[in-house]
Amino acid sequence: MGSILPSIFRSVFAHPDNIRLVTQGPIIKDYLTCVGEVTPPLHWVIDVGCGTGRYTEWLTKKSDFVVGMDINWSGLERVKAKNIPVSLVQSVAEALPFKNLSFDFVLCTEVLEHIENDKLALKEMFRILMPGTSLLLSVPCPPPPYPDSAHKRAGYTKVDIISLLRELGFEPLTTHFCMFTISRLLLKFSTQFMRIFKFPPPVLPLVRLEKFLREDKGYKPFNLVILAKKNTLDCKT
């Protein structure tokens, strides 16, 4: 019963994290599936801003050593409770406590919008990556479906985030939009619902209808996933 209830929660209730797992999760998993097949195998990997370990466990299946890093220890405690082979580090993204060229893959999902100095955080990720290795990044696209006091900015347009990555020495390889109209509506509805009833509404299956929408048909996406490669040894300023 202990394992069934969390599974029901993740598949039925429209908590914002569950909405993201349904819509963004398959894209992240597809990228990671390619590791070792069309790319070199991973050895040293870090999940920057791992939160409660939404994707950290997936990384452990694709690499030799995984670090889960977050500013909040409460989230890291929940990662620890999963009993997965991961080293946990409490830190800020703007000052990563690792040597230069320590990792061959960085995952960073839904983090930059929370950081005042997002450029410095990306510089740190660039610094700890080995040349020719990759950053898998996801960011929200403005406008947000609801105000979030934890965000320092509404999000990034595709042009803006690609420009920032290139300025710092990354070369974007692929981009993928997700979380369209239904996601936006459910995110807005679920946050209002939770304010009143203190739990998310059981309407998550509705978001699966988005697979029938096409991003080239004018639907406004809320999220962008980018795979980028580190080009040079020295970080640009």
C-alpha cells in the first residue's frame, strides 16, 4: 500500500510537479536514453537544483557517479529517502563546490528562473563541465500561467536563452517545447484549487490530451528543454 499511494498521486492529481513529469519528463528521458547509444557513456554527472530528485534516479541508471545538488536540505532528505546511489550536496548554483572540469554531464531543470544571477550559475556549470560534454537545461517560457513569488523572472524566450548560452561558451544542439495550453490551464486551476482545498485536484489525466497538440500550430508553450554542448576550455565573460 505504501508504494501504491504515491503512484496514484503521481498519476491522478494535478500537482504542478506531476504536470511537469507528464509533459516534460518524456523529453528528459528521451535525451537520457540516447546517452551511451549515440553519445559517449556518462561517468560523472550532477543534477543542479535536483529538488526532491524528480530526475536524479534516472541519471543513476545512465552514469557511474551522480551528485544531487540543491540549496534546500529538505529536498535532499527526500532524495536520500529514495535509497538511490547518489551523493548529496547542499549548495547554491552560483558557487558550485567542485573543481574545474569535474563532470561530463549537467542536468538543470527549472532552476535558472529562481536565481538572481542566472548568468553566474551558468558560468559555474560551464566551469565544472569537461570540454565537449553536455548541459541538459529546462526553463519556463513567459508569460507564466500564475504568479510565483519564488521566481526572479517570468522565464526565457528561446532566443534569449540560446543567446545567453552561446555568450558563455555553450552551443545549443537541440530544443524542444512542452507544456502547452492544457498544461497552462491545469497549472492555473490546480494552484487556485490547492489554495482553497489544500490538496491538488484529481484531473491530471486531462494533460495527456496535449500529445494531440502541435507546437507549430500556434499553441503557447510554457516550457523549453535545451541540450547544449560545452565548446571551449575557458568560460567567456
